Amino acid sequence: MAQFACGKFALRGLSQSVAREYQPQGIHVVHVRIDAILDTPSYKARFASQNEAGELGSCDEIANTYYALYQQSLRCLSNEIDVRPFQEKWSC
């Protein structure tokens, strides 16, 4: 798990660095972490029990999240966001 965590932390740092570098040019950088198995047709069939329990991530809702980020006011921007299903189980 440590190798995975190190890589993800590096992505977060890169996102913050790029955001600071390009902000003066009007470019908004957001680090979006999608922590879910998505409800694509192939995964719906493969993970049927999780799909029925509402544990798969919704592609449509993720698209809505990206659209909400796009619509943010320039006075208050998000730099990072976690996206995961509401019914996600946090136990290992």
C-alpha cells in the first residue's frame, strides 16, 4: 500500500505545483481522485452485487461533478476533490 500512497501523493504535489505555475495565465488545475469501480456496462455485469447495492461509481454523476468544477466562481476554486460512491464500504 505504501508504494500506491507515495505515487498518489506525488500526483497531488504535481497538481498543486502546476496550479500555481499556470494560475497567472488563467488556467485552473484540479486534481480529481476517482476512488470507485465505475458503472460501465462491462463492470455492471462483472460486479453485479455491488451495482445492486449502489456501491459502483456513477459515470453520469462524475460528469456532473466535473461540470460543477467547470462552473466554479473564480473567487473560490477547488484544487482537489475525491469522488467515491456514497455506499462505499470503508472496511478492508
